[in-house]
Amino acid sequence: MPPAPAERSAATKRRRLGKVVHDERGNASVEWEDAPADYERVVLEVINDGRAGRAEDFNPYAQRVPRARDSTGATTRTDLRKLSDWIKKMRELEERKRDADDQEED
């Protein structure tokens, strides 16, 4: 059973500082050290500097009307049929050039 709070000694009331260390395998562990006698803990507090923040946090699921999506730019749709026709025409043109070159060599 742990000792009652009144029975704790001054040594147990002293702050302990924890430091994360890594062993040769990369596993993390905590090494505890007693704080020095003159150690003072820095108190962190929120400072109200008068700037107005957001009234509430942003929650996308709590919105009633979905936002309009921002367009990523002026993109045009590619008609793949036209692309396919263009590729066929280019192949035919190359084939005609090859045939014309072959006839000139004969």
C-alpha cells in the first residue's frame, strides 16, 4: 500500500525530468533524472492579445450547404475519337511517304 500523502518525504516531492533515449536497435525509452534543487518549471499560459479568432472550429460535416468546388483551371475535355482519327491519319501519311520513297528507289 502506498504511503499516505502526509508521509511522503521531500525527496519524493522533487520534480523528475524525463529524457527520451534510443538504444542501439533504435528502440525509444525514457530515462528519469531528479531535477536540480534550483530548477523552476516554466509555467505556460494562454495570452489573450485581443485578436478575434474564429467563432468556432471548422467542421466540414456540420455544413448544411456544400461549398462550390474551386475549379483547378480552364481545362478542356479531350475527344478521344478525334485523337484516334488524327493518329490514324498521321500513320497513313507516314505510310504514303514511305511508299513514295520506295517507288523512287526502284
